[in-house]
Amino acid sequence: MSDITPSIGRKVWFYPDESCIQSLAATRENSHPFDATIISVHDDGTVNLAVHDHVGHHFAKLGVTLLSPNEGDIVVGCATWMPYQVKQAQAEPSPAKKASKKAEPEILPQADAAPAPTTEVQA
């Protein structure tokens, strides 16, 4: 599983297997991954992807496992976060650190309440 929380609209890399490439007539020019966008996140951590092959053909892959790049070798049929996203996630402080760095809110004294406006009806 991934250390980054997946959400709709996030970009990932998809590594198709040969059966996927053949059944979809997808074009793979080298061993580079396909561009993919998360279009749904399931409770079990899998995701549905909108995928583009290397010449722009578009297809969907459902129930794809999303791995962190640090989980070992690339697994065909799975997706990973892009290296930039992993670096960004590592650079962000954890929620606990963020909470401890927040300053206490400044409480300002309330001014005397202003009188309610009146409306006069002109005849």
C-alpha cells in the first residue's frame, strides 16, 4: 500500500502487463509507465484509473493496487506515485508536527454592540 493518501484527480504512473497492452491495443514504446489519473478510490485502498498510453490512447483500469515506489520492484498491473510526489510527501511535516507549530489564536476583546439599525417608513 501507499504512504500517500490517494484522492480523485491525483496523477500516478501505471505499469501495464502484456495482456493489458494486447487486449486494449495500447502502444508501449519502451518500459516507461503510462500516465494515469485517479478517478475513484475504494475502501480497500485500490483505485480506478483513467490511463493514457504512449501515443495518447485512453482507457480505464479498475481496482488497481497503488504501491509506494519504495516497496521494491515495479509490479506490472499496479500503479505508483511519481517520484516528485514521494519527495513532496516526505518534505511535508506530519499532521502532529503541523498541529504543534500552530500558534494559539489571538482572542480580541469584543467592542460594545452597536445599536440595531432602524428603518423608517416614509409616507
